[in-house]
Amino acid sequence: MPQLNPAPWFTILIFSWLVFLIVIPPKVINHAFTNEPAPQNTEKPKSEPWNWPWY
């Protein structure tokens, strides 16, 4: 049964973890968002009270 031979599967496991730990993180860290958030105003807008009849 070939799945009991650890030689090819161990190398595939090590190589895939090296890709996950070395290649992918710099690509994710260097990702730049196209829409930078605009700074919000610190003062709250004045809200008007509702004058609905509550019945």
C-alpha cells in the first residue's frame, strides 16, 4: 500500500508548509486596499426628536 510509505508525503507536507510560512505571508502583508477610509468628523450630528403619536 503506497500511502504507508512516508517518504513522498512527508516531503509534500514540508514543502507545502514552507510555501504557507515563507511565500504567502509577504504577499498578504503587501496587499494595499484601494479604498482608504476617510477620517470622520469627531462631533456628533444633532438628531431631531420624533413627534409621532405613540398610540
